[in-house]
Amino acid sequence: MNKITSIVILIIGIGLLVYGIEASDSVGSAVSEVVNDAPSNKSIVLVVAGLLATVAGGVGLIKRR
């Protein structure tokens, strides 16, 4: 993976992570937590995808060929 691709994946991962954290603080997620005693699926998916993309981008930048 080249450095440009790694940077793009890292930026997308950070964006997904921030968006997922914001989604977990939403009214819909609060209702879901009260009803189901768990955060909404959307916020969980966004946070996990953001973490995976951030790690993948970071590893791509750090890894030497």
C-alpha cells in the first residue's frame, strides 16, 4: 500500500470514528439505549469501521517495505 492510499484510509477512518461518536450521542441512540440497553447499531458499526480504517491507515504509513 502506498503512502497516499494509507493517508486517505487514515483520514476516512478518523472521519468515521468522529461521526460514529457523534451518532452515539444522538437522540435516536439515547432512545435505543433506553429500550434495548445497548447503543444503536449504526453508531457501533461506524465506530468499529473507523477504528479498523484508522489502524489500517496507520499501519500502512508505519510499515516499511
